[in-house]
Amino acid sequence: MRRLSSLVLSALLLAAAVLPASAAGQFGEPRYLVKAFLLKADKTFDHATNWCGNESVCTFTVGDYEVGLDLFMSGKSYRLRVASWDGDNPCCYFANGSDETSVASVRPHAEVLYYKTGAGRSKLGTLYIALESLK
């Protein structure tokens, strides 16, 4: 498990190193640098980085999935959504069955994601997400 954690941390750092030079689509000053790493159940992964500014909702794409952060004005917590409209099995649901979850800290965080199947649910993978304050 420790090896997996160091692999994820390394991937987040690598993702930060390949940032776009400008904050395309960003309005105003960037407020957070968001790093996301999706480790899928089949051991493949996708990653992305994005800037989030003063708008309350920040969305970006990680592989085939749209990640949405609903930032609260305090800057210390956010609501997290992950969605994909492709295919027969809509994604994504969290462990409690909800399509949205609250994250009480901007510290690195992991959430297990599932998609619904005819027989119940299947694990998509784990989303690791970190927000770095730029202020």
C-alpha cells in the first residue's frame, strides 16, 4: 500500500510538471492549482491539472470523465462530482451511492468511484485529488 501511495504522489508531481503555460479558459486570477489522478480498477490511469479561479464551480476533464469542484467561499472545503455521459453505464457514484460528496479539506484526498451495472455496481477506480492554494 505504501508503494501505491508513493506512486500516486509521484504521478501528481509529474502532472504538475507538465502544466500548461497559461490558464486557458480561466477568468481572473487563478486561486488553486488542481491536480487529479484517476487510478482505474484495471490498473490504467489518467491524470490532469487545471487552474481554478474565483468562480465557484470549476470543471475539468480527467480521461473520459468530467470532474466538477464546487468551491466554497471559505476556500477550505468543496463538493466533488465526477461524470461521464458516454456508454451504457453512467458514471460516477461514490461509496455511499451519491453522485456528489463533500471534501472538508483542500489537502490531498482519495475517493473510490463506482458505476452502476445491471447487477449493482462495479468499481471504476480511485480518484486522487489535490488543491494547491496560489494565495
